Amino acid sequence: MASDQVRIGKLPLEGRVPSRWRWAPIVVGIVALIGVGAHVMGRQDRAEQVRRDALWRVNGPACAPLDPTIFRGLRRYPQATPYDETLYRRAGGTMTCTHLVDRIAGEKVRYHVCKFGAPDYLLVSQGGRDQFYDLTGGRSAAVTVIKDKVSCVVIPSFRM
């Protein structure tokens, strides 16, 4: 018999041992993608807020008051539109409204703003009080109702 020695040992593992850091580039990539997406969405939200502010936060001279007998003496009954416990009646023109939220005297206040495209006459009924406005001559107006306070300002013409 031959005196060959047989040696038994462990076979080496094939390939490399998996590292727990092998997923790190993928995780970093996903986190970066989420961060970039959040930044882009934030920029779009800020741009939309600037656009809305330019459209809805308007200043101008106060609307001219109107004698109630002129409004009530109209031949054709004015169009009526209720909006958030406020009733708007207008003779001609168009109307669009939205809600805004602002911090007033330290508290958040939700209120609405309505824009009117060239009505001749406008009646705003809020809390049992009627306010009449004269907007003849193709003038547009924006009416803001914060709590029970109504304010009307003349604005440049706008498109809906």
C-alpha cells in the first residue's frame, strides 16, 4: 500500500464575503432622490403661492357707495350668489371667489375674497347689513369679508 497522506480541510468560500455596506450607495441615492423631489415640490408650492397672492391680494381705492333706491329700482332683478353666509347681488359682470388664510392679530383667520368683473352695481349682504356699491364705467372690484367686516376696492380688469 502506498503511504499517501490524505489531508482533509475546509474549502475556501467562492467569491467575496457579502459586505453590509453594499446597499449604502443605493440608500444614499434614494435619500438624495427624495430630497431633490421635496425641494422641487417646495419651489413649485412657493411659486403657486406667489401667483395666488398676486391674483387675490389686491389693493386699490375704495368702491364708490351707491344709493339703495337706485339698486332697488333696477328693472331687471340682479343676479344673486350666496357664498359663505354672504349674499352678493350684482347687475351684470362676472364673479369668482376663493378662500385665504392669514394670521391677523396673532390668530389664523380664514376668510373669502370675491372678484367681480365689471358689474354696474353690487350689493353685499352680510349679517343683516346691506352695502351698496357703484361700479359703473366697466370697473372691476374685489370684496373681502373678514369675520363680519366687508371691504370693497376697485381693481384693474382681470380675466377668469
